[in-house]
Amino acid sequence: MPLSEQEQRLLDEMERHLMRNDADVVTAPRDGRGLSYRNIVYGTILVLLGLGGLIVGVSLQAIAVGVIGFVVMLAGVILAVTPAKGAAAPTIETDRPAKPRATSSSFMDRMNDRWDRRQEDR
């Protein structure tokens, strides 16, 4: 479905604005919830050890060794994707009162309103 003239114009304006302020996006501060390289390394080591245990358990037909290997693999994956300790929980700060949403407005009308509010805040 092709975009209307107004939608195309708005999209072009948004693209120009993004290109102009691209440095702001790249240098934006992180929220502190990034993954820890240490956890990724230790998790990878645990996954490899668990995989080895699982292969040994299957080849020796020892169910207990295979199950333990699988549990070690699972623990390694969980450790690898766990955020770093001491990571602050994200907080949402808003100084605007919440407005009731109009359900009858179209998606593009809501996007236009959001764009206008963002431009007013600058």
C-alpha cells in the first residue's frame, strides 16, 4: 500500500532529522543493563563442558551423566545471558501528565502528534 503525500513528507522529514542527529543516537548513554563479558565467557565454558558431558553420557549410555551435562549446559546459557551484577533497573521519568488516549485516531495521526510533541520539547 503506497504512502500518501503527507505520510511520505513526514517520513522524509523524520529521516532527515535522524541523519542530522545520528551522533546523538550513537553516543547515547547506556542504561547499565548490558551483558557482562565475564558472564558470557564463563557461560560459554559451562555450555562446552555440559555439551561434553552430554556426549559422554550418550556414548556411555549413562543417563545420569547426560542429564547432568544438559543441566550444566542450561546453567551456562542462563549465566551468559544474565545482566552484570549491580545493574540499575531502568527508571521511567516523565514530567508530563498522562493524557487519555483517543482510540478513534488513526495510527498516522498518533505518530504525527508524537512527532510534534518531540519537536516542541527541543
